Amino acid sequence: MDDAEPTVPQPNKECYRCGAEMAGDAERCPECGRRQYRICYCGNRIPVTAAECSHCGADWSGSTRVTRKKTRSSSVKPRMLLKNAGIGAGIALLVLGIANILVRYFARAGSAGGDVPPELFAQIDLAIAGVQGIMGTWWERVARHGGQLVGVGIGLLIGGIVGVGWYLGKMGILKLGRKARGSRRRRSAKRR
């Protein structure tokens, strides 16, 4: 006779990252591929969202996976929908206002200080002429100070690359040196 207890299937659960439904004992999410369990310092398997190991009591509350909220919700919240619609409408009004100011400014530059007609398309035609005139002036300045501007451009490019790298590292997309720290921690836990 077989003395082994029958295994009881675990109920379905949601992925901590994307909210997709999956089997209760799944190692990885079928949608986003995130691991659902980690190995604690004591060597036991615990969910990545556990704030504390149920076996040894190790504190995992500082882990980003424990503190991170789900990124996808399964229900539409009308209040948030209205709030975001209002924010979008406000941004659209702001952009339209700024565009109107810029068109009028460049139209005045294009009309050489003359009157700006009230019709929108006439203003846009004058604004295009104004932009061309201003760009000609700027092009002359760039030609005079080209070497300095190349240095500034290179500095801005390097700064932008560093900023993007920092952001991607903070988000966990770009992993710089994190693997070494984690493996050291696991090795010291195995020695205990």
C-alpha cells in the first residue's frame, strides 16, 4: 500500500506584479514571467511578497517586491477615470494656450512688427515666416560659435545617458552590481 498523502492542489492566485491569474504553486507568472517565490537565508522557499520568512523569521519587509503595488487593476474606478480626464483636459488647454501665444509671437516676428490678422491660418502663415527668420539668425550664431555648442551638446548627451541609466537602474530594468550583492548574501546564509 502507498502511505503517501495525496497532494491537495493549491487555489489559484494573482501575480504580485501584473495581476494575472495562475496556479497557486506556479514558479513564474505566465503573463509577465516574474518569479513568485524566493529562497530565504535559511534555504526555504517563500513567496516574494512575504514580509517575513515563516520558517526562520527573517525580515524581508525592505524588499521592493514586498512594498511594490500591483500595476494593473481589474476594475475601472469612475472617480479615477474622471480625475484623469480632468487632468488630460487641463493639460490640453494649457498646451493650446501656449501654442496660441507662440503662434502670435512668431506671427508678429513674421510681419516685421506690423498688425497680426485675426484669422488663424493667416497667423500661422506669418508665424512660419517668423520662425524662418529667427532660425536664419540662430544659424548665423551657431556658425560663429560652433565649437562651443558642440561641447555643450556632448555634455548634454552624456548627462542624458547617465540620467536614463540611473532611472533604469532604480526601476530594476538595468542591473548594475545587484547580482553580486545578492549572491554574496546567499553564500553567507548557506555557510551558517
